[in-house]
Amino acid sequence: MPDYNVMELMVCVASRELEEGASVGVGTGVPCAATMLAQKTHAPNLLIVFEAGGVAPLLPEMPISVGDSRTFYKGVMASGMVQIMETCARGTVDYTFLGGAQIDMYGNLNSTQIGFDHDRPKVRFPGSGGANDFASLCWRTMVVTPQDSRRFVEKCDFITTPGYLTGDDAREKAGLPKGCGPYRIITNMAVMDFEPVSKRMRIISINPGYSVEDVQKNCGFELLKADKIIETAPPTAEELRILREEVDPERYVIGR
Amino acid sequence: MPDYNVMELMVCVASRELEEGASVGVGTGVPCAATMLAQKTHAPNLLIVFEAGGVAPLLPEMPISVGDSRTFYKGVMASGMVQIMETCARGTVDYTFLGGAQIDMYGNLNSTQIGFDHDRPKVRFPGSGGANDFASLCWRTMVVTPQDSRRFVEKCDFITTPGYLTGDDAREKAGLPKGCGPYRIITNMAVMDFEPVSKRMRIISINPGYSVEDVQKNCGFELLKADKIIETAPPTAEELRILREEVDPERYVIGR
Amino acid sequence: MGAFENGIGKLFTDPDPDNARAFFRKKSREMKSKVMTVKEAVEKFVHDGEYLAIGGFGANRIPTAVCHEILRQGRKNMGFAGHTATHDFEILAAGKIFDRLDASYVVGLEARGLSPNARNYLQSGEVDVTEWSNYGLAARFRAAGMGVSFVPIRTTLGTETCKYGAGKIITCPFTGEPYLAVPALYPDVAAIHVHACDIYGNSQIKGISISDLDVARAAKRLIITTERIIHSDEIRREPNQTAIPYYLVDAVCEVPYGSYPGNMAYEYFSDEEHLREWMKVEKDPDAFKKFLDKNIYNCKSHFDYISINGGMEKMMKLRQKELLILAQEI
Amino acid sequence: MGAFENGIGKLFTDPDPDNARAFFRKKSREMKSKVMTVKEAVEKFVHDGEYLAIGGFGANRIPTAVCHEILRQGRKNMGFAGHTATHDFEILAAGKIFDRLDASYVVGLEARGLSPNARNYLQSGEVDVTEWSNYGLAARFRAAGMGVSFVPIRTTLGTETCKYGAGKIITCPFTGEPYLAVPALYPDVAAIHVHACDIYGNSQIKGISISDLDVARAAKRLIITTERIIHSDEIRREPNQTAIPYYLVDAVCEVPYGSYPGNMAYEYFSDEEHLREWMKVEKDPDAFKKFLDKNIYNCKSHFDYISINGGMEKMMKLRQKELLILAQEI
């Protein structure tokens, strides 16, 4: 079995979720690496869109910004933000990848602030950007993040981006499009999905070298467990070769 | 005084209303001729927009359609209908010219049907097209039409396009933008405006050879009269020369 | 007529974006060749009873070949978006292909006059008509393209265009002012003619786009006819020239002179003589039937139609006229 | 947080389209030369207390020269639209030019990290912040561009981004579903950097347009900086390349390498080294003051700024990097 680091594992696991013929709204970093890896392995027809307007570029290298010139390099279209978000709103974008400083059991994300006082936050982060929009509109949201109980919290200080809100049908009741929401949470220790009725986060797969207990210990809320929890398949030699040689030779992402 | 026909008179009168630096949403025929004449006489900087998307073309000849290639020939922009209508909605278009089968004392226009049964009209016309939108959104609507009591009616069979609706502040109350509406009605016999409070049609100028009585006789409702009714200035020799030689050498409009 | 009344016209299509999303979720995003004949495209994607939209502006950049083929295949009971519809409307009315109509501009051919046959059809009572303005109907496509069920507009309020429409009066939560909410229009199928596209459907339009970018996004299925198919590398060389991206497109049909007898900007002018003949012959039902047989029903394709109307020599002259080489009427 | 609550954030601008119409009615539509220096443009069109929007996407196609000049001229108490704002935000925060902020993306520079100084500024309590998503803020420009007071969107609902925003929950009159109505945003002034424009302001943008077409239409006054001024004949030769028409534009400023240190598609890549230096030096207030003096306050113009940061040689390298001739980090 080849040697790999945590980032490589997470990128490979994420890339496998993207099936051939799907569409994905991506950001810089891990999402982009996962998407490029999927294109170079099992899903050459994956449609990539960037929030600033780029559609289906032939990415010559990892973009440094979701609006830089790489995001529409030899693209099939260079449009604008409204066009991309409307494409998501019409139901044409299947996946998106998001992150945040905090995530709760319903997959709600915080990328706005630490502290509860909006007028005087303890720490200010960028805010939603396009994250809330992608999470509201794309069919399936995936989060790639380290497993850490300061990150996986009982309650976000601020809900920037919707998961299933307060669970059950709260998301649809709020007026968000029907049938979409958080889909996979991929960490260094495990892969989680969301239980279909309560919409609570649930362990479905444990990464090599970790246990369910490890995951729970590094999570600030109680995780549900799938009836059958499997072991996450490690990266294959071929995945690692493509990731290291073709996707991220400068190790921008996998060297973190 | 040079000899001229009724169309030439109306085109010349209409063109004089368009001041330098103004903007105008135009259709084919008389509006286009009046606008081109204004550009070639006193208002070279007149901004022309066509509803299908053409902006400020260097018109090589009279367009046959408001969407044909002439309407954006060497234009500064070839956009789309939504862009043009939104430009009007933002208050950037000063004038428009409209017509119709019927007009009432508040300047409401009918270009939809004769007869009151919408399911089985006696005569079906094209409907609004962009007329309602231009009349709703441009600051000043002008109508160039023959003076005829079958055309100037007590009540339109169908109000396709808003004038002042039922008069007074009905137009603004309905939700149409404030401060705009019908401005000049130019016929073979006279020029009318609208009394500022009641918003009823009012004679302000009589064309050479006609009397106030002629106008009233050829109008299906009672016209108000301005305190001082002047005589419409006939076309000048220079206006006629430009109109005949440069604007409409094929006599598409002035030969009607 | 009243200032604050909702429209009493019928709403022919479902404005719910969640239903549209469920459809679009399943629509393929694969970049695969969609090249087929117009006959195949109409067989596959245009069905009786569905709702149709046609791009362009009346007799400018219209997918004439698709309109003719719909007649040849005898489609019936369709809904139609009569948005800036002139010669396209005239063709479709000749085949009586629709029985319900969202009308903003129909029956007329602008400065050319009115179509006697289309007019009779609407006066016959056979067609349910709901009224809109051009912007109202454009805004309905726009709402669909935005993935919402309505947008607020400030036109038609207080008129019978509004009363016999199907919009609803709402109040702005910020200003308290009334607006007309126009419902999203998702056509089952649309056809648009473009200057160039690749085999996947990535399309370039030169000149004005009218409402086609929104029509393309709103339509559940989209047939592109194109003056010419170009290599995908050409598309990727200038990605901000792409007006319609491939994932909206279901069929790509190469139809040179595809807007004929309409105008195609930078390519060829409209054939005014032929358009006059259409309108003239409509006055005599027998002559009109023969005219339709000759120009549509007995033609196999747009090539046949062009060849009986002057062929390449005529096209060359229309091209010269478009480019202002021939200034005079031909 | 609640699903059906209106935002409690402050609305900093008037969404009433009739007030905007009254302004736009008087704005000149004359096609006259608007060429001036950035200094003149900022003096004439950017005033203390007004509301500002900046085009581009953070460190891509931004009007850097205008941002610097606003600092040099010491503007204060402005409102700012923090829409996809990264390096532009970093500059404006360094000058503390705004005290109220519509925030969708601020403080960060994407993958590059966070700006310590901008973060401190927002944590200081000196700035009133109302929250939006990127699309929410883009839709606000869009509503203004449409000439209406709001548009309905389906994002942010149910989150604290919505609660600390200033949108309102409305119900669709067709489906009964809730939407967030976002209020039109008409900035007093906006600045946008483009690839080319003529002396009247007719502007061409290559590549993505982000939200700039709507920002241009929404803004009451608009400053265009351009890589180069081209002859108006070039504009008229390809009218569908025009992204921004002249009648929206108040000032035309020719600023080659005007997006530096940001990326300008097809022209030059971002100067990542310089951007890293910015963020690094922010950690030390004294060093940051010296850095700002050197790079902004003691520069007369964008030419000075470029000349002290490597001049033409550096620009050439950034150009090679953009065109993938230099694949490695410089």
C-alpha cells in the first residue's frame, strides 16, 4: 500500500464522489484538486464552474483565485457571477465543496466570525462569499475539513451557510430549493453523511488507522453511526501519481 | 413656403421635439424618420435605442424591423431586449414614439383588438409588443397619427398601452414610474399635449390650413384647449431637403 | 380595467422552479456530439401538446427550418410564446400548431403589415390568448433563467394588457409600491438560430441577442440551428463570445441560410419579396394552400426551400444587400 | 436565527427606483470625451460620505489606481459594497475610508490568507456591517440595473447571513413559497477596470465579467480605468463586444497595468510576491505605515507605483506568466 498524507487522502476520497457527467461548482485549493483528479481519472466529462463566471476551463494549473484567468483558460464560456449562480439556481450544478471555521451536526457552516456579538466579533472571517449561494442551490454540498472538536461544534457562533438548519424539513421550510443540502463531510479520520429524516451527521466510513471513537472524540457533538460503517479505501498508487505529478506538482494543496 | 405633404409635416414637427443630448426609443417608420431628421439637423448627439438591443447605430438606411441588422449597424452596443427595457426602467430614455388603432383623451393606446370580447375579437392586432414597456418606462411618449374620430375615441376597446389611464394620478397609483407619460400627440391637423392636473388631451398648436373646429370635429372626445394656441411652424426648406434626400430617399415613410 | 387587479388570463405553464430543477437535475451535462438533422431534432424534442418558444426577433435570426419541420411533422395543440413573433408566428399559425398563446407581439410583421391568415386564426376563437408586453414575456424567460418563480416589473400596470395577462400585483416590502409579478416561463422546448456553434452546442451569436440568452436558459430542451458548425477549439479560443453554453443544448443542426427568408446580421438580409408574397397569398385560401405545399410540405429540408426560392444566386444577392453592396431593393 | 424573519441589518442605500430615475434623467447621454486623470476623476466623482462599489473580483481586474487615489485624497465615512472584495478591500481598509459596509466577501484574499489589518478594522467596532452572500449582493446590483426596488432570490434563507442582512421575506404569489427580497443597491459611485474603451467610455472586457455589467448600470456615477483607450471605430466595428455603453460612464482614465498587483486576464498575472508582502507587513503597524507611504501616499500615480515595484521589467514577467510562458513562480 503506498504511503500518503492526510491531504492526499482527503483529496482522493473527495474526487471519487464526483461521478462522470456531473457538474461541480468549485473553489480554490482542495475542491479544485479533487475535481481535477476526478477529471484525470474516472470523470473526464465533469463540468466545472467557478463562481466568478468561468465555465469548463482546460485548467493549465491550479487557480489562485476563483476569478483568476486560469478559471476560464480555454473555457467554453466566460460569463459572470449572476450567470453562474443562476445556473446553480436552475438545478444544473450537482456538487459543491465548501469549508468553514465551524460546522454543526446539521452541516451548517460558519465562515463569518468567532464570538456571538456581530457588532464586535472576536475574530472576523471573510463571510459568505459565494458559499451560502452554492450551498443553497447546488444539489449536494461536500465539506473537506480536519476532524477537530473546535471545528465540529454543537452550535456555530454564526451560521453563514445553510446545511439542514435545525434538521428535519427546516431547510425546505425556510424556502431553500427542495431536495438538496449537505452530502458528504470528509475529514482526516472519517467520511460522514446525513441521516435522511433527522438530517443529523452520521459516520459512514472510517479512514485507515482511525476508529469510530477517535472520530467521536474529535467532534463537539454526538455523531450518528450508519448501520454498517466501512473502512475508507486508501488512495491508489495511480490516484497518487496523477495527483502528485499532474494535478498539484507544486504541492500547493497536498503539501499543506 | 415650400410644398410638403402631411407625412413630411408630421415627421418634421416630431423631430423638433427631440432636443440635443436626449435619448429616444424608436420603432420603424415615422419615429425612425423623425429621429434621423433630428440627428441630421439640430440634435447630432441624440441617442437612439431599439427594443431588440441596438444602441446608437450609424443608420445606413431606414430599418425594416426594430430587430434587423441596420438597428445596430456600427452601433456602440448590440445588446438584448431586457438590457434596453431595463435602460428605460432606470430612467435613461427620454422619448419614445408610439401608435395604435385607437387613442383616448388620456393618451391610452389600443393596438390589440377591435371589439370588447377578448376571446373573439372582431379584429386582432399585434398587441403590445414593446409599446407598453416603452410607454411605461420612457419619460415622454409621443404619438404621430392621423386626426380621425374613429381613432381618437371616447373609450378604447382595449387599453394595450398606458397613457394617464383614468387621468389625474391614476398612472402613478397603478405603480408605473413617477413623472412620465404621454407628452405630444402629433396629427395632420394639430399638436396636442396633456393638461397637467386632469391629464386630459389639450390642443396647443394648429397646423397650417386647419382650425380648432376641424380638429375637434375629427376627434371622438372633447379636447381641452391651451390658453394660447399657436400655429404649427411648417417644415423649412432645409428640413424637407434633408428628409427627402438623406433620411428617406426611397420615400418609405414620406411616400405613404 | 383596474390599477390593482391580478391578471385574469390563463397561465399555461408551471412557474415552480423546484419542478424545473427536478427536470434540469436529470438533463445531461456531458460534452458529447449533438449533431443531427432538423427532422431528427423535431422528432426527438418537439411533441404534441407541449409548450414552444422560438428565438430571434420575428424575421431576424429565426430558426425557419425548425418552424417548417414542425409543420411537416404535423404537431398540434402546442402552447406558444408569441414573443417578438412575426414571420415565425406566420408559419406556425399556417400549420395551426398551437391552441394556446402567450401573446406580446403576434399577427403582425412590423412595417410590412399584418398576416391575414394569422389574424383569422386568432379571431376564430380556436386559440386561448393571454396578453403580455414584450418585456413582460422577456422577464418571464428571465425569471425562469434565474431559477425563481417570478420577477417584479413596472410595465403594463393599469392596462388591459395586464388584465388579460396572468401576472399578479405585489407590493415591494421596501418601498410599499405596487409591482407586477410575472411568472417564470419554462418552455418545454425552444429553437434558436445562431451564427456558429460546436458539435456540443456551445454557441456564438453576432449582434443583438434579443431574449435568446434567457430563452435558452429557460427552455427544458433546446434545439440550436447554426449557420455553421465550428471546431470546439474556436469556441475555447474566445470564451466570452459564447452566448449559449453546451449544457443547455439538446440538438445541433447545421442549417446554412437558416434564418431565410429572415435577416441574419452580418450574413444576409431578409428576402422582402418572398415575405410580401407570403402575406399576399394568404388572402386566397386555395393559393395559400398551394404556396404552403410548395414551400413547406413538399420540401424535404431547408435546402429544398432555398433552392426553389432562388438558390445560391439569391442567397448571394441577399448577402450583398446585408453588406450594403447592393443598396437597392432586389 | 429563524426561517421566516426579515434581516435586522442596516440598509445603507435608498432602493427606490423613482429616486434613481430622477437622478439618471439628468445624467448626460452626450457622446463627449470623458478622458481625465485618475486624480481628476476621484476629485470630481468620489466624495466623503458617499457609497462606493469597486468592480472586478478581488485581485482580478480591479481599478487599483482609483483605490490608491481615494486613499491619497483622504476620503472618509464612505459606504462600501464588499462584494468579492479582496485586495481592493485591503487597500480601502488601510485608509479606513468606509464606516459602513455591505459585506459578502471581505477581509480575506482567498487562498492567500486573511488581511490582518482589514480584520482588525472590522473587529474594532468602527464599521457598521450588514451581511450578504456574493449572489445576494450581485442580485442587489442586478435589481438596481433592472430599475426595480428588489428581486427575489433563493439563497441565504434561514441563516444568520440573512438575519444580519437587510433583506425581507416575501411570498411568491404563484407558488406560495418564501423568497428573500433583496433591495436594489444604487452606489453613488463605482470604479471598474476594463481592457479597452473609447474616449466616451464604451468599454470592452475580455473574459469573465463577474458582476461588473450590473455594477455599471446600478452606479449613479462610473469611473472607468482602462488598459488602453481605443478609437471609437474599433468599438463600432464589433458592437456586441461592448460590455458597458458610454452613457453609463462619467470618467475615462487610461491606466496601463491598472489592475496591478492584481491579475488582468490575457494581459498579466497577479504579483503574488507583492501581495504576500502586503499581508506580511500589515502585522507590524509601523512597517505597514512605511509601506503605505512608499506604495501609495508618496506615489503621484499608478506609474510611480509600478516603477517602484519593478517597472516594465516586472510587468513583462507578469505578462509572460499570464500567457503561461513562465510557468514558475517569479
